[in-house]
Amino acid sequence: MKNLTLTLLLITGTSSLAAAEPEFERLFNGENLEGWVGDPKLWSVQDGAITGVTTDEAPLPHNKFLIWDDEVENFELRVKARVFGANNSGIQYRSKQLKDVGEFVVAGYQCDIHPQYTGLLIHEKGRLILAMNGQEVMIDNDDKKWLTGMNPAPAIKLDEWNTFEVIAIGNKLVHKVNGEVYTVAIDHNEKGRDLKGVLAFQIHKGPAMRVQFKDIELKRLPSGGVLSLADAPIPENAKEAPGRQQAGRGQARRNAARPVATASTPANIHILAQATNGELARIIAEGNQEPEGLSDLDAQRYEKWLQAVMNTHEAAWTYHKRGIISEKGDDIRFSSGGGVQGRDRNKEQAEKVSHSGD
């Protein structure tokens, strides 16, 4: 009888060990926005999905979010999402509300839902890009990003349902799309990282859009799991990964780490504009450092231009359309003496282009 009882326990999984396994909970009931807070003019439930809609007639002043009314620490999140329109969205996690900045504004980690950069890890309203989609990185205490691996990060059809997964344990963050790992980051920046905060869905300023979310499931995981540099050291052969550093001024800016250039000497927008996903990240990662000796102003121009190229293919093609860069893919070159070679309008337009996920 004792053997039979043990056998039944093993078959049915009713041992105490199995019972301790965390379960997924549904965060959306499929009928209304109970448990969520956001702008009622933007968010509703349509066809059994949370739906956010903007129009060209009433453009948003800033990105807005639908915020879940609880916090998460260590967790696994599964969400199905799709986006219509020439815009993008994102899944915000371990974030905080910035009520003094604007209505329904949050800052923190985001899994980007983007035409070209789905799965990218960005720190909304803060540290900006932490890992391009397709990258595995370690972030040191000075917020430098070190490339430790690459993933294929295949392109997806944004207007079809895709499954996004975010796994956050301690300071290790994993973004998966349709079951495939796109982005991995270990955040060693003790002051900059977030270990707890809210979940939220983004509706982006800019062109009219519609975004939908459904089948939202959360599994809460035990606290802890923070990896130290001793636990997860940065490999000696790791290359610095691309990513815009937080802006500073004066000498602090001159001494700050710069993002990585995209080609050996000139940076060729034409090539980048045709690259996709992991290929783009690889091209950037294999580039050289920004030329030394740039003035503060030229360094700012360089960073803004480079960030635009890294973050959106549309930005590169915008240069073509405006006649700033020819169809042959002319280069903007940065001289070692601190000047920028090329037409002044290259510099001026570079300052106008910002990351589409900011």
C-alpha cells in the first residue's frame, strides 16, 4: 500500500515539491481594464484584447502607458501583442511612475515591440539603450555595455500576434519572442538598475497607431538572485557594445565612454539602412571607437547621429529622402582634429533625429 501511495504521488505530481512551484496568474480578464490604470481616451477592450489607439488628429505630447496596479520583482511574463500603424510599442517592467513629468508616464526597463528592433532592451526615460536585439551583454557599474554573445533575432510581422516573454531574476534580464531568445543582459550597474517596480504597456507618440495585448500571464519567482561581478565576471575578450551613454557636460562628457562607430573610419548610413536586426547589431558591434579629440558639441552631434542610425532604419532612409545622404551612401566623416567633415546640414539634421523608442 505504501508503494502504491508513493507511485500515485509521483504520477499526479502532488508532492510538496511540485506544490511549491509558482503558478502563472492572469493579469487581464478579457472583458475590462480591471486592475489597470491609464488614459481612458486611449485604452479600451476590443475583441477580447487590451487595445490602445491614437489618431493623427489628437497626437500625444509624450509616450503614455497603461499601468498594472501592482509591482513585480523576480518574475516570468508572457504576453501576446500586435501593432498596427507606422509606430511601435513596448512592455515596461520594474518601472516607476513619473507623475511630475506627465500623465501616465513611467521610466525603467522596456522590451521593445518595434518594426526592426523587437526585443531590444531600453531603459525608458533614463539610461536609453542597454542592449540591441540580438545581443547578450553585461553592463558594468559605469554603465558601459560589454558584448558577450549574439542571437539571430529574426524579424517578425508586427501586425500579427506574437508572443513576448520577459524573464527577470535578480539583475539578469531575458527577452524572448515566439519562444526564441532575442536579448540577454546582466546589469551590474548598482545605482542604475531596477530590481522592483510596475508593469506597463506603451502607446507611443507619433503617427497614429493601434496596439493590442492579450493572454497576459505572470509567474512570480522567489526574491534574490542578484549576480555580483564575482558571480558573473565580464569576459576579458568582451567588446564594448553600442549604446548611448547618459549625457553630461564639460570635462565629464569628454571623459565619458563613447558609443561604437559602425565602420572602420567612415560611418556608412547606406549599409546600415539595409541591415536587419542581428545583422545591424553585429555591424555596429564590430566597428571602432569614436575618433578621439572631438569637441563637446561635435561629440553630442556624433552621438545623436549614431543613435539614430542604430535605432531605426527609417531614420537612415530619412537622410536619403531629405537629400542629406546620397543614394550612393555618402559618408559622414569625423576628423581627429575635432571637426566634422561634411556639409553643415548633416550636423543640423543629426540633432533633430531621436530614438523612436524614447
